[in-house]
Amino acid sequence: MAKKYSILKRIVQAVPGLREALATAFTLLPKPLSARAYAFLRRRVFKDNEPRVGAFYRAFDQIKQAGANNPANYFEFGVARGTSIISSYTIARENGLDLNIYACDSFEGLPSGEGEVFEAGDMAYSDRVFRRFIDKAGVPLERVTSIPGFFNVSLTPALKQTLGLKPGIAVFHNDSDLYESTRDVLDWIEDLALPGSVIIFDDWHSFRAEKNPADFGEQKAFAEWRARPQWELLFETAEANVAFVKKAVAS
């Protein structure tokens, strides 16, 4: 990171409420100026998302090579303000893919805490704030279906029928942080993912400070998942996320 931008980022992070104020100001900009402003700030100032995007590049390249439909299905669990959805939409388009985006979130924050990392209510953004933010960043809202509710309530077989979801080659991004939430997500997506699909875990390394990180969060839920043997490592960054691809069925 260039020195001047590193300093600027530290200033923004250090001043209480400044980042939120800038985000609010961003949503007041007219389109398409807002989309250009968002892209510039992500490139030049708020680079904290950079370690994560490698997994998305690999994921969308993978599903394209595996023969995913176009538009492809992209599911995100834990959307917050929509940063990852914005990145996913942009990267998918660079790979020649449009997306049907399914945004699953309580829109009330995390349902509980876990370890020393997460507390109940963290990452609470309303659906209105989320949709306004991604709209201003250039994601077409007609491509986005919001699915509100805590996952143990919202992710049901009936939801799949309501949305007309069928098994396919898709990208599933789990940013739900917690063990129990991840367990609910994995149970729900098990029969939706055909071989070639990709799961990205955003908070795979979030519990690295714990004595046994594998006993927490996404790592624990994935290790316990009955479908775990069907998935193999596709991509990993030590400081950020990890991605797995569903293996082809042996003939």
C-alpha cells in the first residue's frame, strides 16, 4: 500500500464514526458518480478487502470452467453492508458471468457471540441500508433477492421451493462467522451444490488466537458436516479466507 494511503486509512479508522459518516455520504452521491467513487476508494483507501478477493477470482473462474449457467447463482450468508456482494458481482462480470444473487442475513446482526471475537448484534445493518449501499456501488437490485431472518429459521426446504431453486453449479459465500450459523448454512446448501460448485469461508481464520481454532466457528462446522468428504481445497490465504470445490462424482 502506498504510504500516503496507509496514513489516510489509519486516520479514517482512528476517528470514531468517520468511516460510517463516509459510508453515509457515499450513499447520498448520485449514480453513476457513486459507483466510480466506490471503485476509487476501494482501490486507493479502503484496501482491507484485497486479501479476500483472490478466493472470488478463483471461485468464479472455477464455476465458469465447470459449466455453470449464465446467469450463475451466488449465495451469500451474512451480507452486512454488502462489500463482498459488490466484489463478487464485479469479479463475476470480469469472468463473463452475470449473477442471480441471494443475500441471506438476519439484518439484525449476529444471533450470539462466540469466543473472544464475535458478540451478539455485531454487523447489524438493515436490509434497506444494505440494498442502498450495493445499489450505489453499481450492483443492479433486480439481480438481488434479500432473504431476511436468522438462519435456523429462514433457511428451510420451503424457501428453496418458493425461490424455485434447483441443484446447480454455484458459488456459496459463508460469512456468518459463527459455528451454529455455519452449521445451518451447510445443511441448507448440501443438496443445492453440484460438483464444480465452490464454498468460500470468510472467517476461517477468525479464531486463530484461541488455543484450538478448529474447535470454533466455520472450521468446526465444516469438519462436522456429513458432506465434508465431497469437498477439496481450492484456495486459501493465511490472513483471510479459504475456498473449497465440490469434487466430481467418481464413475
